[in-house]
Amino acid sequence: MSTYSINLNTITWTATKALLDLDDSYIGTPNYMGITYFWHHEYRHYLRDASPSQRIRVHKKWLDADLDLDGITKKHWDIVGEVLKKDVRSDKGIEVFA
């Protein structure tokens, strides 16, 4: 497998928009590329700063666990924390999931 990557900071807006639209069409499928947002607003502080690779892993794990991509549950948070290697629940002070 190649380690080739595209620096989205150096391509034109037209090319960026085309990639965002393409990735948006892949949300909910194994083809998601980790570029566009797929999660509920609740996860914004964690996933918007995540790498594309981390986003792909969260997306895949949520699909594998049959979780709603727009859902908010303990299982969602556990997967985010596992992928980001962070205790996101205590970081956010989420007692309801304790």
C-alpha cells in the first residue's frame, strides 16, 4: 500500500470542494476518506481536530458497531476515546455515562 498523501492546504479550492463532495457521498460506507465531517455536533472538539486516519477508524468502528453516525451514546464516546487514545468522558465531565 502506498503512503502517498494529498496536502489539502496546497490544492485549489475547486479541487478541495470536489474532494469534500466526494467524501460526503462516502459517509456511511467503507469508502469514507476522513476528509469531511460525519459526526454529531457533540463530538466536534475531538473529531474536527482528529487526523483523517483517526476519523476513518472512528467511522469504521461506529459502522461495525451498528451505531447511528449522528448518535450520542456511551458506546460512541468509548470508541472516540479508544481511537484518540484519550479519556474523553472524564475530559468532558460526563457523569451520565459512568
